[in-house]
Amino acid sequence: MEGLSIHAGRVAVITGASRGLGAGMAETFAGQGMHLGLCARARPESPDWAPALTASVDVTDADAVDAFAGAVAERFGRIDLWVNNAGVLAPIGPLADADPEEVRRHFDANVLGVVHGTGAFARQVRGQPEGGVLVNISSGAAATPYEGWAVYCASKAAVEMLTEVVALEELPAGLRAYALAPGVVDTDMQTLIRSSTEEAFPDVRRFRRLKQEGRFNSADWVARFILDRCLGAAGSDGPADVAGAVRLRVPDEPGGI
């Protein structure tokens, strides 16, 4: 464990924290001395040295998300940072060929899951004088159309607009809200992308090339960006009422991983 930082003792919640980006962010936050609330469909494991509350939570269940937020706040006294990270990519392929039920499940996870987490955290922030920071994990796909990703692009675009509106609505309560595109992180989602056919996802060769070249952002790089830009001094003035202040993009990690 590294030396404690200015973030020691702060409380962070991460959804989708059982693997991938969520689990990696939890490791970095723990290394900064933060207290953690970690949830996912499968109950996450917490870093050994970190005070943590973990639970199996389905983010499409508003009551379950709200209950988890309350449990974390009761355990640690407040919540300083909430990261809505849980999400899915499928279905991949032309929208006309998509299974309507799979599309519904996608929006339940990627949009309603963020709605529930955002609402639960906003209600917590209204009751704590020190405010809080919301980070909704987005994607470059929110602004760039990819053939085969109609559903994913639409869900991430929805997340970004939702975040902009909440940034305005909850500013008086001290909530600072950001929609963050983390760049390409080599998670199970990337494995799924690379396994796609060119018929389903014409840009698949680009992502396979990124794997060959090792050009990825690490979860640690993304987590440190959140701490420095969103939770740290750089974000202390809060977002203005313009899209560029709310929608953030993590720069490419030097050298990749």
C-alpha cells in the first residue's frame, strides 16, 4: 500500500466493481487510503487493506441501488465519490437484426442503471454539507457512430445528456457531475469486441490492432484521472453549464500498457 494521499478517508462507491475497470479503480482508490462501497451482480472482492462494504446489487433495481447507497453512507458517514461503471456492450450487429429483449436488457443496464445510481447518490449529497462528485462512465461511442453499435452508442449518448442535466439540477446541493470516456481499457468488453465478425462490427480490425500494439489505458490511469481531475483541486470549481465542462475524455496513457 502506498503512502496515504489527500484522498485518504474519503468514501467512493463503484458499481460494476467485480472485474475489469471497476475492480482496477477499486485497487487504486484503496491505495489512496479511501473507504469503498463496491457492488456488482456478483459480490466484488475488496482490496485486503481497504475498509469496504461490498454487496451483490442489480443496478436495474432502483430500490436495491438506493438501499446500497444508504448502507454505505451509514457505514462511513457520507459518500464523496460515486462512479456508475456497470454496463454492457451487447448486442453487436445491425439494429434491424437485434433481439428486442436483448436491446431492452442493454438499456436497463446502461441507462436505467445509471439513472438509479445517479438518483441515489444525488439524494445522499443533498443531505451532506460537503457535496460530492458523480462520475458516469461513458464512451467515445457517445459521440462517434459505429456500425454495429447502434444500441451502445445510443445508451452512452443518453448517459452523457443525463449527466449534463443532473450537473445543473444538483449544483445547488454541491454535486459535481461528469460523464467520463475512459479510452480503450483491455477488459472483458474488449475481448468481446475483438471476437466480433466484420459483418457485425466493421471496425473490429482497429480494436484487434490495438491489442497487438498494446495501446490501452490502464484502470489505474483512469482512476488517477478521476481523482486528480474530478475529485481533486482541478475539479473543485464545479462544472459550468456547458457540455465541455461535464463531458471528459481520459487522455491516452503514455506508452500504453
